[in-house]
Amino acid sequence: MKTKITLFTIAFFLFAGLNNFVKAQWSQTGMTSGVVNCLATDGTNIYAGGTGVMKSSDNGATWTSSLTMYNVYSLLVKGSTLFAGTGNSGVWISNDSAATWTHSALSVYNIWSLAANGTDILAGTEGAGMYKSTDNGLTFSSTGLSGGYVRSITVNGSKIFAGMYGGGVRLSTDNAASFIAANAGMTTSSVFSLLTNGTRTFAGTASSDGGLWISNNDGSSWATSTGSTTIYALARSGNNIFAGTSSSGIRLSTDNGATWATGTAANAVNNGLTGYDFRSLLITGGYIYAGGYGDGVWKRPLSEMIVGIEEMNKDLDFVMYPNPGNGQFRIEAGSNIENASLEVYSLLGAKVLSVQNADLQNGMEIDLSAAPKGIYFVKVSDGTGMYSRKLIIQ
């Protein structure tokens, strides 16, 4: 028998949810100024590259600096080694969490991008293409991309994508021995950022060149997604895609780039920010960090970003209780949700439950008592819309 839900109960849930979301916003970390070109983490420390390398061991509350004689354009953590790509001084290496640094064999060029490809280190230069190290930075050799300005690099399995400033997207499937053009249909030649998620590739470009481009076939064709805003940085958590822009703050898509938060929901994404030019993004420890162009590093709980926007953008079409709870809960929906699919995701985007043809109108019991304690996201879809709620297992 379906449990009766009174108008008072629904109003209470709606008011409480909106009230909590209004309070949710970005907060500035202890780094309140400076240009932040890149962000990285080793799981314990957060690193920010700008004028040198800044390190925080307390989730951004305080920062210490090193390598301050160089502009740092890119950072990479691989195992216990931190790599910093600098301006006109190549790659520097630290094996003690940025306390001390040594110069790598690649000691010249502006290094705008760094990426790991298995055991290899890839370095994108300004003017000399891409270099590769197979011995953790002791030596570097040129690759099949021997010229050009490599602004961004992303690796997806055996595929290496290079975003060029003035050369579009290049693709290698032979461990960087050779590259082919992978920008068919893309009406721009300058790519600032790259991201892959499954079979989908994202490329951030200038506002005048279409903003964000998406390819579902390794660059054989591309289509624009966000419209006219410059995309400097990309990050993802599951199918939630975040974009750092030059003038629109942070943009968010909760469906792998198919649609993006607009209107009130888009404003809510940026709630609390005082600047709107962001050059780097990092997701770690349940937070998203954003590096600004002049105003340091900002942070926000990831759970606010993923669930909050969907709840602001959708009607209250289902309820679940008790929440928080021990993992055993009941979910009920209004008569407008039919033949629903229900999915539950962890905070890091891992799917822990999937139910097809869920009978939500009559109510159903869900048992997640065996799942670890923490925050989960329950998503319900009926083919016409998607609805999301946050679930807390205590």
C-alpha cells in the first residue's frame, strides 16, 4: 500500500531543500590572490601552479611556496613524484612533496601541458611539439609530434590526444610515435583544454571559436556544446562535467555534456564567486577546487554541485525516507513518473544500484545497508526527465 504523503510533508521537503541550497556556495581558500594556471594532488597535498608552486596540506586553508623563480603552467603527480612544467625552463621534478626540486633533462621550452601515459611522462611544449620520458623524467625524447604548440594533453587507454594552439586536435594510437589530425568539422585551430569520458572527448576553445566541442568518435567529427564562452579547464566526476571559463565562472553538465545548467541553475553553480575567470579545476576529497585568474583558489563540496543543481532545475517528483538512514529506505513518486529507471551513485560517481521498470507510484523498498557509510545520489528517469536526490547512509 502506498504511504500517504501530506501536502505539509511535501512542502517541508521542498522548503528544506531550497533553503539548504541557497546557503551552499563557493568559498575562497587561504590563497586569495594570484593567477593559478594548474592544480594537482597526491592525495594528501594540493598543489597550485602560478608564480612557482604553492602547496596546501590542509585542504586549502594555508599554503607554502616553492620554485618561485618560474612561472608554472602545468603540474603532474605520478606516484611519489611531482612534475612542474615551467616557462622557458622546461620540467622540474620533486620527490619530497615540493620541498626541493631538481631540473629534468628537458630543461628548456615553455611546458604548457603534462600527462601520464602508463609509465611514460608526456610534456607539451610551446613550439617544439611533444616530448616523452620513459624513465620518470631522467631523459626525454621527441615524439611523432615534433613541432607546434601543445596546449593540452589527455590520455584515454591507448589513445593520446593533443590539443594544439593553432593546430587543432592531434591523435596518436601508437604511444606517441605518430599523430594524425583529429579535428574534422571543428571550426577552430586552438584548443586550450581536453577531457575524455568513456568514448566521448571534450575540447575547450575560445568563445569566438565555439567554446566547448564534443566528439563521440575520436575526433572524426565534432559538434559544439556550451556556446560562446572560452573554456580553459575541464574536469569530471562520473558523468558530471565541469568547465572553467574566461567570463562565465564554472559551467556544469550532469549528463556527460548533453545539456548544461542555464538560467537560475547556472547562476547557482557560481553562487559565492566574486570572479568569473578560471584557468584550472581539480576534484579531490569530495571537493571541487577552481584556480582563478588573479583571485587564487576557490573550493566547494562536490555534493552541492552535483545534486543541488538538479534539484533547482527539476520539480519535486519523488521522496525517499528515512534520510539520513541506515541504507534501508522507501522511495515514492507522483503519478507523472511511469516506467522509471532508478540508479544510485557514490560520491565519486560509481554506480552501486540499478533498477529498471521501478514501480515508484506504488512505492518500493531499497536496501543499501551493505554499502559503506557516506553520501550517495539517487537518480530517477522516466524518459522525459531526470530527478535527483541526495541520500546519506549513517
